[in-house]
Amino acid sequence: MKWMCSVSLVVALTLQPAFAESLIGPHALTPEARDAFVTDLLKKMTLDEKIGQLRLLSVGPDNPKKAIREMIKHGQVGAIFNTVTRPDIRVMQDQAMQLSRLKIPLFFAYDVVHGQRTVFPIPLGLAASWDLDAVAEVGRISAYEAADDGLNMTWAPMVDVTREPRWGRVSEGFGEDTYLTSQMGRTMVTSMQGKSPADRYSVMTSVKHFAAYGAVEGGREYNTVDMSPQRLAQDYLPPYKAALDAGSGGVMVALISLNGVPATANSWLLKDLLRDDWKFKGITISDHGAIKELIKHGVARDPQDAVRIAIQSGVNMSMSDEFYSKYLPGLVKSGAVSEQEIDDAARHVLNVKYDMGLFNDPYSHLGPKSSDPLDTNAESRLHRQQARDVARKSIVLLKNRLETLPLKKTGTIALIGPLADSQRDIMGSWSAAGVASQSVTVLQGIKNATAGKATVLYAKGANITDNKGVQDFLNIYEKSVTIDPHSPQEMLDEAVTTAKKSDVVVAVVGEAQGMAHEASSRSDITLPPGQLALIDALKATGKPLVLVLMNGRPLALVKENMQADALLETWFSGTEGGNAIADVLFGDYNPSGKLPISFPRSVGQIPIYYNHLNTGRPYDANHPDKYTSHYYDAVNGPLFPFGYGLSYTTFKVSPVTLSSKTMPHNGTVNASVTVTNTGRRDGATVVQMYLHDEVASISRPVQELKGFKRIMLKAGETKTVTFPIDVNDLMFWNARMQQVAEPGEFNVMIGLDSVHTNSAEFDYL
């Protein structure tokens, strides 16, 4: 490792001897040394060079590589994204280091959200593992592979809390809960950045989307968010704060308006809160083209006005538009923007480059040219074993009637469904540099598991969707869905014939990855009609029916849940997804995943989430009354609640015991349960601890997750699980926007999901 860095540094020094004497390290990676260095560098820069540092360019049709290299030479680019191979990155860095006047290195970024070359489960699936060690492993491997490709930054993690399954980007986050999302986001930041983002195999994170993007009205992408200060502070802001406290060097700004002010123009959000209150020292980056969009938001009259508002509101770097470079020089000349404001933004960009170690070695993540892989997509660059293990942990068993699962590796198995043999879809959205041909489908995984033992028959059965408009939409930018040349009836008939020859039917249904992506909001969260017809026909054969779900959001599955003998939520499980799913189907791995988001019964229930406020007329299912808060035409609760997930074994949780019935001011109380594996198989489960403030100055949620522990128990084994509770777990923002813990009675609930819990009470004095 050290040898590679030293050789690449020699290469860099050889390329630009004059520059090396003035700027290239070694530099101490301390805030004091950085601030002195950047202050001195800013004095040497022209206004145009400072503005050039604020420009983040995307490689693509609008900015071909040749044109970008010319801009780099003239100091008009600060960073690049969407280039993920060492040779391309090296050529661009050479332009900056050999031909630009000051030879300030570029940084290179990409959306490494759930893996770079090895694709892990989508973040919603990672959250379903409730396993911080597994998530840390994903972060470390993702950073390793990204840095090995020459990257310095990732646009991740996404910590937007969302209770809105219509929103396509729910797949990219960690679910509906503030605490769980905070834990997941913090873990991703620390694991990806390591001890320092300057390390050879670490990358800097850029937490997104600041702030409250997951609360868009109607689940519609790029829409409005309007909420009280208390809800914003209590439910939506803590995950960003947790990620920044963990050291995230970047913040990507949301593409929404928050309480009427677009985030890209929101100085309260980006200055008062982020800089002044939270003391954030890193970089703020607009989302793609967001500065231009201030005009359509209606807060800027023209491009110059949009640029002035964005820079003065605290947006340091402009992603993928030319507005900063085009209009900032004139705005400074006219006095509308001060050069000090340009200096402040440029300082943040230069600071993160320093923290990335680029002023010590601009080629630190590239190594010497001789080390470039001969095959960028070489199998040897993947981490399959880890991907398979994490994918297994993310799978949630939702139903298992009469122990339909695990399946036997004998007889004849019919595998049917539009997603059963899709290498692209199993990777999910934001799959970075993952190669579809390297991913394992469910069909291949089942064949691998049953080779020489069982007969596997396959039929597609249906298209993902037969809606031409949806097909065209999904295929606008990439071939997201392939339409079978056979008619829907021919496909259905083939599936039924195949099912009748089998002992059990496994149907893989759900969404194409493009249906759970940015700009893929849905007004209907049921399965498409063709897939529903397929399930009906398979059920009619009388064969045991296992439904394997592949999707990036909660779906409404009331009828399918009744039809299925077993129901398995696999999300989009990544490169090794097919093998992981087969491991669970055949019992080589006992499922332990838990839902990080509630599954509604219908779209009409949205929003439905576990930690809601009570009302003056709460509904009681055991004693229903007309004049209470409920729907009269549907069951009030979700189909599957937050934290829910079954196992091939059973667990019993004891009553809650407390170390004390009172908690003194700034003291602690320990809450404990014993958990016993009462079944015949070894298995893991997630013990969850919730709190409820019985009486407070404002209405408090009926329960809030405040702790969880994943434990492994052998058949018959018992373990004691203890959760410490302190004043931080009791705090909330009151009506005066003060963060307080009020004296009173608190209910502690511990169980294996948010519904089935045991409880005890203590008083906070």
C-alpha cells in the first residue's frame, strides 16, 4: 500500500516539478495545517480560478471527455463525476496537474450507494438486516472498490426518512424510522471514510438529500415539503446530524422546497442550521442542475439571480450546470456577489481536497499506471462471499403457512415470474459500476442449490408490465424492461403448464429496478395486472405457492398474502442475490430480516407508520367504536408492521425487567428481557426496544425505537438482552423549539417487532 502511494507520488512530482515545490505535500492532515494552506492558496488564485473550483461536471453527452479536458486545462473545473475507470480519471488528473496554471488537483465522485463493482442489497434491504456490522462491511468494501477505481467521493449515504412508499427513492434510503436511519447512516459514513478519507482505500461521503426529501407531498419526486419545525427537528433532521457528526465531509442539497423555500436557496438550512448550529466544515453540493431550477421554483427571475441566491444561500459547488462559471464573474464585477463569498465557497472545496489527501498526492487513489487492472470488470475484483452473506441477512420472511419453507432439494420445482431470471433487476437502482452479466439470478441460484438433486422448470409467465406507456417510460434512458415476443396469454398458459408438472411453485414477482428509482414515483403500489393474473392462475393449480418479492418499496399485497403459502421479501439483493435467496428458500440460511418500513394494505392508508401521534379518539381494534380515528372500509393497521419478520424457528420474549423504577436527572435505567429460541433450528432475531412518553407538553408518538440488538440463538438457548436508557433517549423538541426531557412516566416496550412487545414503566424525576 505504502509502496503504491509513494510511487504514484513520484510520478506526480515528475510530471510537474515547479508545482511540487509550492503545493504538493507532504502536508499534515490537520485542520490547522489545512486552513493555513488553503488561505495561502486562495491568495494565489484569480477570481476565475476560484470560480472554476466551484464547478462539478458530469461526463456525458452534454460534456464529452475531450471538451472537459480542455476546460480542466484552463482551470474551469473543480471536480468530475460519472467517470469510473482509472485510465479516464488519470488522463483528466494529468490535465490539471500538467497543464493548468496552479495545478490544483481534481476530485472524482460517483453514486456508490450500495456497492461499486460488487452490488449489495439496496439500502432499504440493508436496513432490513438491522445488522450494523453487515452494513459496515458493505461500506468498507464499497469504499475499497470505489477508491480502487480512482474515486475520492461518493454521493451517499441517503438518510432521507420516508413514510411514503409511492416515492421511487424509498429504495435508496433506510426506511421510515429516525433512529434506525441514523444508525445506518452513521455506520456507512464511518466505514466508508475509515480513519481518514485520504487513506488509499477510503472515500469521502456526501450525505443526502438535505433536508427532508423523503417527505415530498404525494410521494411525487422533486415536490414540496411543508412541515412544522418540531416534526422537522424530531423526525427528519437527526439522521443528517448523525452522519455529519460521524465525519461526513459533504452534504448534497435536496431538490425540493422546504416550507416554501427551495433547499438550494435556503440560507436558514445551509447556513444558520448547517454551518452555525451544527458547525459543519465540509462542502455543500447542489443536486444535478438544481441552481437552474430556482427559476422554475419561482424564487429567481433569471440565471444571474439564481446564481446569486444559490451562492449566498450557502451552495458551495454547482453540480452539472454552467451557471456558476458563466454568471459569477459578472455578479462579482457588479457587486451583487462579493469576492469574499466566492472565497468562502472555494475554501470549502479546497478544504475537502486537502482532507482527501490530494495535495499530498493527486494520484493517491490511482496508483502507478502499471497497476491499472487489465480487465476493469475482472471477476477477481468482486467480493462475492460478503455480498451473499449480507443479502441473506436482508431477506424478510413475511409468511410461512404450515412450514411451506424451507423447501426440499428434491422433486420438481417450478420457478416462474418476470423477475426470476433478470440479471439487471436483481441489482436494483443506483448499482454503480456493477455489471449485470456478473449477477446471479434466482433461477441460477436455485439451479446451483439443487444441482443433481431436483428438477427445476422455468417459465417467465408474464412481463413486468403490459402497460405500453409504463414500458416506454422505463426504457427512456436505458433498456429497463424487455417485452417477451409471446402474447400475455401464451406466457400465462406456459406458466400454468409448467406449474402443473411441479411439486411446488416459486413465483418471483414485483418491480423492475427502474420502477423503484429516482423519478419513478407511483400512484398505485400494487403489482401490475399481468403479474396479478399470473398469481391467480398459479394459485388455481392447487400447488403450494411461494411468492418471492423483488421490489424497492412497500407494496400493497393483501390478496397475494392470502394466496401465498409463503411470502419472502428479498428487495433487490445484488450481485449474489440469486444464491442468497436460494440459501433462504432451502433452509441453508435461516431468515432473520425485519421490515424497516411498514407495508400498507392499500395506497389509501398512506402515510402509515408505526411511530405516529395518538389522537383524542384513538381506535381500539379490540373495542371498536364509530367515532374514533380509523377507516370504516379497511383494517386500520398495516398489512406488515415496522420491525416485523419471521424465522424458521420461534422465539419467546420474557416480561421486561427494569434496574430501577425511577431515573434520576441525568441518570440511567437498564431495561432487560430474556429471549429463548423455542424452536428446532438455530436462528437469529432482532430484539427491539421502544419508548413512549405518557404525558408531555406536546403529544408524543405512541412508540419510538430507541435501541435494537441482533442476537443469534441455538435451538433451546436463552440470552438476556439489556438496553441502557438515558436522558438522551427521552428528549424531544417542545412547542418553543427547545430540546428537553420532561419529568414524568415512560413506558418501555421490548419485542421482536413494533406490535408484539412486552412493557414496563419508570418515572423520570
